[in-house]
Amino acid sequence: MVTIAESLCRIEILKEGGEFIAKVQTQGGTKEYRNTIFEDLLRELFIDLQEEFGEL
């Protein structure tokens, strides 16, 4: 059995003052998410990733 690993995306999450920032880099480009509520930031990020990679 041969396994090939491929990186699909790179996610960097930072906190700047009272705001959370997620920088996401995929083959489709780079996108930045900002929200004061961490869970809302993650929800938006993962919905977008599901849409982009859902067809894999």
C-alpha cells in the first residue's frame, strides 16, 4: 500500500486585542477571517473549507 500525503491548507490563528484573526492559505488563494467571538470565526472558516474541499 502506497500513501501519498498532500497539504490541503495552512491555517494560522492569531489574537489581536479583542479580535481573533484566521489566515487561511489554500490552492485557491489566501483568505482572512476576523471576529471577536472565537467560535463564530471557526464556524465561518470551516463552512468555507467544507465548500472548497467538499468535492474531494
